[in-house]
Amino acid sequence: MVSPTQKRRAASSVVKAGQCTGRQACRYLGLGRSTWHYAPLAPTPRSVQLEQAILKLSQAHPRYGYRRVHAILPRQGLNCALRTVQRVRRRAGLQIIGPAVRPKTPPRPDAKIKSDGVNDVWCVDVVFDVTQQGTTVKFLTLLDEYSHYNLDIVASRRMGSREVVAALQSAVALHGPPRHLRCDNGGEFIAKHLQTWLRTTGIATRFIEPASPWQNGINESFNGRFRDECLNRELLASVLEAQCLARSFRDDYNTSRPHSSLEYRTPAEYRAELLRQAPDSGQARQAGPSLRLELAIVPTLNHSLSSNPSKQQPAQSLIRSGPEA
């Protein structure tokens, strides 16, 4: 569909090029001669005021559409048709295209540092769910990034900085302190109480960049599995039941669930194998009680800790004799 304005523009171009007369151009294009000779009137003061108001509102609120701008104009004593607002904005090129663009933030190179061993980087995040009564339950998930081992899942109605510190204290007492803690910019993680405790413990913080969840991909992947395989399948009656289910899922994830990125070994098997390969590494020197237990036992060839004491040997013997071929 060609508008009269476009037809007038086409007729003017051919007449200016000397290809035909104006009467012939109107006949060929199906354009009325009155339309061809029409001279637009000068804008009235009201139309100028209305256009300026529309442009001012659109520039002050760039994410407002023409319908919202049209709804605001009567509050300023200016009434017009909806199509008028749309035409003015379209002529000025003020249409909304795509989602809002988040302002850029300074890069954080520390956020992209990868872990180089067990107990080097712990990643932490919060998952939300509700009980049957509508009570919000927050789950704090804590993982060792290198071995994918789930250190703990803590369920609580409130998950502030004090609850995060209590969960980290329990994990540190059992597994030893990590060198870094990777997390997002949530209020519970940037709180002064948590930051003071981390400085006292000697744990460095690695905040991911805003709107960059892939920088904490290990934890995000675990949260997806936790929600898909546990939370979406259960109706939580209380916070206590949520905690029991979370701990049950943690144990099953660590010891029974094969992990595709670990060549279908469980995180417990892979973690024990890593510790066997590096008994004198930094994570071994700062190992907590659970790591000291695993460092003292060498897993069997099927990557599992044997329950038969006769099949277990000290990890230090590998340093003296070397692994078997």
C-alpha cells in the first residue's frame, strides 16, 4: 500500500527529472491532482505545544510506549488522539525496540579466576521455594568448584549474612577453609558481617560481575539439578522437612548420582581421587577433618572408598613407591 505522501514524492521526482508532466505523473500513479497541488498548512501553536510535550515525555521516559505517553498527556492539560502520539514518536524515531539495556559495569578480572584444586574455590548461592502454607524457604547451596562436591545445603526461612556465616563456619570446621569464596552480589553476601568474618578467616571473596551467572556456572548447574530433581518433585510441609530433603539430596548427589562432566563418576569418587593424586598439595595442608580422613585412604581402582581395611593403604605410600602401572 503506497500512501499519498509517497505518491507525491514519486511524482515530484519524475517531474523534476523531466520525464513527464505533473498531469501525466498523476495519471500514471493514480494520484488526484488536488492531492498533487495540496500545500500543507503551517502548524498551529497547539500542535507545536503538543508535539513538544510528547517528545519531552518520551525522552524523559525512554521505556514508555505511545499508549502510556498518551495516558499522561491529559494530566498536563493536553488531549489528543492516540494515533497522533504514535505518529509524532514514529517520526522522531522513538519506538521501543527490544528489552532495556543494562548499563555497563567495570570489569572484575578476579571473578574469572578458576580453581586449581580441592578446597581452592567454594561457590555459594541461594535458591527459593515455598511450603504448602505459602511460607518462603531459602536454600543456601555450597559447593567445591573443582570437584563439584556439594559441601552443604542449608534451609531456612531467613537467609541473611548471619545464617550464611553459620553455614560457612560449619563447612570450614569439617572440610577446612578455602582460599576463595565465589558468589553473586546478593545482599546476604555483600553484608559487612560476612565480609568481616571472611577477612578474619583469611578467605578472599570473588564476586561475579552483575548479570553474569555463567561466572558461577558450577553452582548454577547444581541449583538447576536441585530444583529439577528435588524441589519440583516434593511438596514441602515445613522448613524442617525442607532441610531433611535437602540433606538427603546432598548425600545422594555426592555418593550415588553419576556426573556427566566427571565421566559419570560421583563427586565423592572424583574428590577422593584428586586428593589421592596430591596428598602434599595446599588443600591437603589446610585440610579439615573430612579431608584428613580421605587423604589417609587411597580409593580402589573403581574410584570408590573400600570398606574393607585390608584393601586400604596410606596415601603417603604413593609418594614412596609411585602409582601402579
